[in-house]
Amino acid sequence: MSRIAPLSGFPEWSPAERVVESHILDTLRRTFELHGYAGIETRAVEPLDRLLAKGETSKEVYLLRRLQGADEPDEPDATSDRGTAGDTLGLHFDLTVPLARYVLENAGRLAFPFRRHQIQKVWRGERPQDGRYREFCQADIDVIGDGTLPFHYEVEMPLVIADAFARLRSIGVPAIRISVNNRKICQGFYQGIGLTDVDGTLRTVDKLDKIGPDAVGELLRAEQGATAEQAEAALALAAISGADTSVVDRVRALGVTNDLLEEGLGELARLIDAAMVRAPGVIVADLKIARGLDYYTGSVYETTLVGHEGLGSICSGGRYDSLATDGKRTYPGVGISVGVTRLVSRLLGAGLVTATRSVPSAVLVSVWHEDSRPRSEEIAAALRARGIPCEVAPTAAKLGKQIRFADRRGIPYVWFPAQDAAGTGEVKDIRSGDQQPADPSAWEPAAADLWPGVRAGDA
Amino acid sequence: MSRIAPLSGFPEWSPAERVVESHILDTLRRTFELHGYAGIETRAVEPLDRLLAKGETSKEVYLLRRLQGADEPDEPDATSDRGTAGDTLGLHFDLTVPLARYVLENAGRLAFPFRRHQIQKVWRGERPQDGRYREFCQADIDVIGDGTLPFHYEVEMPLVIADAFARLRSIGVPAIRISVNNRKICQGFYQGIGLTDVDGTLRTVDKLDKIGPDAVGELLRAEQGATAEQAEAALALAAISGADTSVVDRVRALGVTNDLLEEGLGELARLIDAAMVRAPGVIVADLKIARGLDYYTGSVYETTLVGHEGLGSICSGGRYDSLATDGKRTYPGVGISVGVTRLVSRLLGAGLVTATRSVPSAVLVSVWHEDSRPRSEEIAAALRARGIPCEVAPTAAKLGKQIRFADRRGIPYVWFPAQDAAGTGEVKDIRSGDQQPADPSAWEPAAADLWPGVRAGDA
């Protein structure tokens, strides 16, 4: 039998840690729904050829095969590993490929623009490292149009994320910075200065943070055939960032003229204008942001936790003019995806957020004797009927032991049933020692004690 | 490229159907937490040897391999498909095997008895059919002890489930019947009448519903070597069922004496006694219930939707004296598992439960002109700040078109911003046509309209 041990890349949380993750997930879901995004889930598997259609992720896919699959040759078997890529199933590595398939499969039944959120696990067979997992949770929002999709949805995406994270500040989640760019700016600018390999240039410029401007300039000259002036101009564009629309003026000051560039600058200005009003200080333009730009066609986003920039982006996305197409119709979309596991892992690992207790119970109902357990159960049922989470002591141990049972789990109250049928029970706040007569049909815990909460850690 | 089509055995819901599933899941989670069960999630994968340790499910397991796994021979690779069963990973087919591993892995950090709920997808490579899926959602509760686990937790399991389903009655979920048995009764009874192959006898009696008592009696004689009298006695035991403790008297009236039988009857009586008080009419003793009894060691449960008995059990479980063991310590447990996908699939398929709308938005804020979109966004932000889900119209189309946009999605209210800065906006209930001046910092929708709800369908 294999050793009992954690699997690298497959994080699991303790019950108290899961309270933190659940709070984050509930907050994201609630914010997404306040903004009108309908929740869906898709199956965990997709045909391999769909997973590979983007070309770049083949290494990361987990394939499935049934242990005894070969025993059933007569079955119309979508899970065989002996067939073509269309017959083989793999675990999805993001929620965008499944969304594209879901939209095509259900196009006739969906109302467009289709606003959906999706919070699910995804799997990538990558080498695990800090912030990178083989199984992790993503929380995505996307808006999908039928044929067209107005630009204003590109403004909306980072504002929804800003709203969600604003709701998380009070529990100790650091501030975020959402960096935005627009592919049209880069593409138009490069074309305007005579660089034709836009994707190659983007990929090279994307290395700025890793290798620095001198090395990027060298690569642009060596690999993209850029002149010294072209390389300098591309680097000058990438160096521009800022939280207001002066970034647009600074791009124009570089003196490049191109229609696509102008379109991109207009869009970026609209986004930044809205951000200054609705999420001041959160959203900044950063013209070196690339994010796999051969996929995106307009705005792109990436997000860092302030003070934890080394963690990488915790929330990324962008506009894609062709999320899906069935040959007749094309569905453009814009979306953004929160890397929940990466975020939660850092919040827990750095002690930024902590749960107030590890169990849901606000009350432990004690048991005097095993014979009186039904009376304790009755009290618990009365509390639950009023929405108060509780549990009954496991044994009729000495009261000190029952109180320690509650204390170890962070359960704040212990209920002592009346010892005779006529008497009234009492409830003790085991933190303060305060003990009062109490009626299970009327007593209320302090509001902050009702459910496990989360708060800023001591880190 | 593979055809866009549903995959048999991998159900997916529309946004409106997902509202129903989410309501069910939220109700289960909330009920479990009211009863003090802490939520955890485990990774989707386990080493193959752990998945196969129970011996009977090997056919059902989906194995994983990385598409490019062979390219990385230097990696300490837990996911290779060329190693031993301990190196190979498979998707979990239930939440009990992962729980056993989680308990062993975290034993030193968990507080026992450990009450946990777990709501996750599981995968089985079975041939799909009505009520059987290759990917489905389970919602489990278990209580795990360290060394010992008092019997009263076996009473608790079906009562928590009864509580959860009682909360679902008002939305159209049919009544449930939880059938309970106790392995000690069967084992003690069979031993008492001289049948030594207890597991074989149980497996044969388990076929009663399929092949009837005559055929079962014949098999008992042919395969278990039972005499006519032994077969008759076993069938007489299996025929006993009822909602009160008279079932115990009827077993005793069969005249078999055995200590284990007596212990089982005492336990069953305690369970039924509690059920009559706390969940009258829901829990019945049914002495033919078997449920893979070579695994269970005490109470066993299975649950049918009244009127939908052909669907099979929607919630099953039982007591297992050895959930997990590390050689030094043994962890007994009792648990019960709701088959959420089977349940939801029937509720939707039979039109028993329906969502009040398919999107979260209670309000569509209309847009007069694209230039005035910021004003509409401001109104939406004010509503959201007060917890009212809403969205802004996708385009400044004619008002009739905007109202139809809301109508198609079931959004009950359309907000018309003031056309001049000084004016007040108005909100229209598009069902009644009622239109009133409204202030986004004060207006409230009818409580029933705030979020999408679920209600009994027209079936």
C-alpha cells in the first residue's frame, strides 16, 4: 500500500483553513451574482482535441483511461485511450475551453450576451512550485456575445474584481493592483514602427520583468530583426504605466501613427476613466502586460496582491474576439479568472487571514448522563430550528472534559441542560466564564459568534 | 475536431437548472453546518492501490496519466502510468476512501470525534444509465472516532438527513423514506440459525427486490447450503419492516437466540425510538436492507424518494468499525452520502422543482444613450451596495427591446434612470406593468424577487 502522504501539487486544507477558503469562494460567488453573472458548472473532462486546440498546453493535460476499459470493446466509448484525440478524454486545465464548448452546445438555449460565473477545480500536469499546482480552484466570470460584444464589458471585468476584493479587505486580504493593457495598442504600435512579427515582439517584450530592458532590446534586434530605433521605441512603449489617462498622452508623445493604435488608446482611456471613478487606486495601465496575446484581441488584465508581487498574477484575463465558432456564428467574449488556490494558499501560508474557529458549532450542548441525551438533543434541535449551529457532547464525561472539548474546537458556548424537568438550563460563554439561565427557544449568541468567521491574522 | 455533443454519463445543467442544484447544495451544506459538521474538500485523486483496497470497484476507476509525462523521467513522478499501483493516480469514486486517507494523514491535527461534511464530484467509469453517471456530485457527512465511536452517532445520521430533506419539501422535493437495518441483526440471526457464510447469505438476500423470495430461497439452499427451514427463517427476517419498535418483537418472535442479534436489536430499537420522536414517518426499519454489508458493521441506511422508488437510493451509508487504520490506531466511523446528481436529475427531469429565473439579476438598469451609461452604472452600483443583484442593459436599444431583454431572462424589474440630472428615476415591475419613481439608495424589491428562488414545478 502506498505511503500516506501529501501529493505535491495537490493542496488540501484543514477544516479551519477551509473556513477561510469557503469565505473567499462565497464572497466571490456573491459578488459575481450581485453583478448578474449566472453560475454554471461544466463536466471535468473534455475531448483531448478540444483541450489541445490552443496548441500550447499539451504538456499540461491529464488524460483519463478506465482501469478496465479494455474489457468493454462493444461500448461506444468516449474514454478509450486507444482512439483518436477526439475519443480520448482529458481533465480541463482551465474553465475557458469548457465554456467555449458549453456555449456552442447550448447556443440555441442561452440568452446572449451570456453572463456566467464558474467556480471549479482545474488540473494541469505541471511541475509543482510555489503558487503553481496540479489541482487548483479557479473562479471565472465571462460575458459572451453572439456575433458582437460591446466594448463596455471590457471595462466591467476589472471593476467586478475590484468590487469582490474590496469586500475581502476587512478580513485581511491585501489590496490588489489590476494592471491593464490593450492588445490593439501593442499591435498598432509595432505595425506603426514597422515591426511585422507582432506576436514574436510581444513574446520578447513579455520577458522584460525576467531579463530586463537591455536584454529585451538585444533580443528584439537579434530575433525580430528590429533596428536600434525600433527596439528603443518598443521598449519606450513598454515602459509606460500609470493610473490616469496621461498614459495615453505619453504613448502619443512617442510619435507613432496607426489606426489600430488609436483605437486601442481610445479603449484604454475609457477603461481608465471608469476605473478612476469606480475603483480609484486599484486599476493601472501598464503597457508591458502581454498575457498570451496571440489569444487575446483587446483589453488584457493581470492582478497582483500588493506586497506579494512575487506570487505572480492572482487574477487574469482579457478580450477574445473568437471564443468559439461553429463555422456559421462566432462568439466573442471577455473574461477574467481568479486563481483561488494561489490566493488562498498565500493568505494561509503568510498568516494573513485566519478562521475564528474550526467547526461550525456555536454551542456545545452538554450531556449530564447518557440517559438524558435525548433532552440535550431536544435543546440542540430547538437551537438549530432558529438557525444556531450546535452539536451535542460525544459522551456524558465530567463537565470539565466537555468544556475542554468545546475549547479545543473554538466553540464559544456550552449549554448545560436543566438537571430536572422543571428547571431552566444555563449557557456559559467559556471565554469570559459568564454563565446565565437560558431558554433554547429564545437565546441568541452574539452575532459575531453565530458562524465561524474569518479575520486578519497576526502575521 | 470532435463533434460538439453531450458526453453520456457527464450531465451538465442549464443556468436555470443550476439554480435548482445550487439551492439543494446550499441547503445541504447549511443543514450539515447547523449540525456541527465542518466542511472539507480533498484532492480529486488518490493512489490507485488505495482506491482498489476495497477490492470491488476496480472496474470503475478512471486512471490519470500526463500527456507528456514520459518526457520527464527525472521527476519524482506520482502520476506515471508505468509504475506500481502506488505510483498511479486515479480519480476518487466516492468521498469515503479520501476521508480515510485524510484522517490518517492529519490524525495528529484533527479533533476527534471528527465531524465533517464534504460536497464534491466523484467519478466512476460505469456504463451510464438512468440515475447512474460517470461524473456526479455527492454530499457526505461522517463522524470519525479515534479508537471508539459511541452508537448514538448512528442514530444521528438519518436524523440529519431527515432535517435536510424537511427543509427541501417546500420547494417541491418529494418526501423521503429512510430505511434502516443493522448488520448485527442479520449476522447474529444467520449465526443463530446455523448459517455460517454471513456475507454470502447477505448478498443473496440482497437480491430479494430483483428476483423475489422464492428465487432467493432457492439460491440460499443451492449456494449457501441452507436447509429449507434456514432459508425460510432468513426470508422471514428479511420480510420484517415497520416504523416502530414492534419490528424488534417480530424478530424475537422468530425464536432465534444470539448475543449479536440481541445487540443489533437493541441498537435498532434505540434508533427507531429516536426517529419516532424527531422525524416521525420518515425512518423505517427494513430488515432486508444490505448495502455491501461486508464493509459495514452496524447500522445501514438507504433512502428513497417517495413516488420515485425506481430511481434507487438517493442517500446511503452506515457504520464501519474500521474506516481507517495506521496499524497502531483504528478509526471507526459512521457516515451517509446524498447522491446529489441523481436527486437533482430526477427533480429536473420530472419537473418537480423549477427556478424562478435563470439569472441572478433582480433589476435591469436601462440605458437611454451610450453616453449616459455611466449614470446607469452608478445606479447599479448603488443597488449592489445594498445587496440587490442587477445588471445594466447591453446596448442603448429602444426601451421595448430592453424590456424584452429582461423578460426573456425572468428579470422582474427594469430601472429607468432620470433623463436629466435633476429628475428622479423610475422602476417598472414588468410583470404587473406597475411603474413608480424610485431612489437607488432606498428602493427595495419584493423580498421574494431579490434572488432567484426555486419552487415546486407544474409537473
